[in-house]
Amino acid sequence: MAHLKYENDTWVTDNAGGSHSLGAELELTYFLTDSIELTAAFGIIEAEYDDYDDGSVVWDGESIQNTPSYSARIGAAYFHPNGFYARGDIRSQGEVPYYDDVDAEFREIDDYITADIKVGYRFKGYDIYAYCNNLTDEEYMTYFISGSNKSLATYGDPRTFGIGVRYSF
């Protein structure tokens, strides 16, 4: 398992001597009627270092960085025979572990929940739609890595509106 760390003013990749992961994922789709679709997905993972000493920290038994503890999604969609459709999804991601080099301790990025919606109309190969991702404008971090004097963080997109046109042939 590769590990990214900050060393001598440079980000370097280091390999663990050993690690393991165990997980499961389940995805379900149920058609309540010809026009209504319900979906759900859930994944859980446990990923740990078995043998890793980077010279300053012993990682043995710690969770592998940037591996979420779980991911989940539930959704519903409506498809009208004339081409109109609407879809809504709620997504969640569990805590994500990382090592805070400044405070020399293991920490976690908080879990988060977002909601997305999309409405559209399909006809003759065209799909015209409008959407809103992160409907509640949830502020959340998706990635974090800490170094002795530098850190990198990635944040999720804020509420985003858009329209689109697709053509399939």
C-alpha cells in the first residue's frame, strides 16, 4: 500500500510493508411501477496497515489514509411515458482517516451527506435536463494530507446548478 508524506519540503510516496482490507458492497434497484424506480447502495470497508514504519511514525494497526469507512446512496426516479423524468439521490460518505503530522496524531475527516436532483425530458435521442448537485450546499472535505509545514486539502463542490443537452445516436 502506497502512502504519501511530506519530507524535506517535498511530497514523496512511501510503501507500507503490508496492509489488508476487507469490505462489502450491496446495490439494489427496485421498480415500484413501470414509472418509479427506487435505488440503494451501501459499501463498507476496513483497511489497515499491518507493517509500516515510515521512520518517524509506526502505522501498524492504523486505518489506511483516505479510505472512507462507508459509502451509501438512496435514490428515487420517475419516468413518464411521454419522456419527462425526475430523479433525486441522497449520498453519504463515512469518516476518512488521516495522520496529522503537525499534532502527531491520527484523526478523521468528518462524514457528510449530500443531495442531488435532476429533471429532464427525453425525445428522439435528445435528453434536455436541469440539475442541482449538493442541494443543501453542504460544506465538506473529501481529502486531507498533513505535512510538518504544509497540508493539502480537497473540498467537495458547493451547490451547483446546471442545464444540459445530450444526443445519443
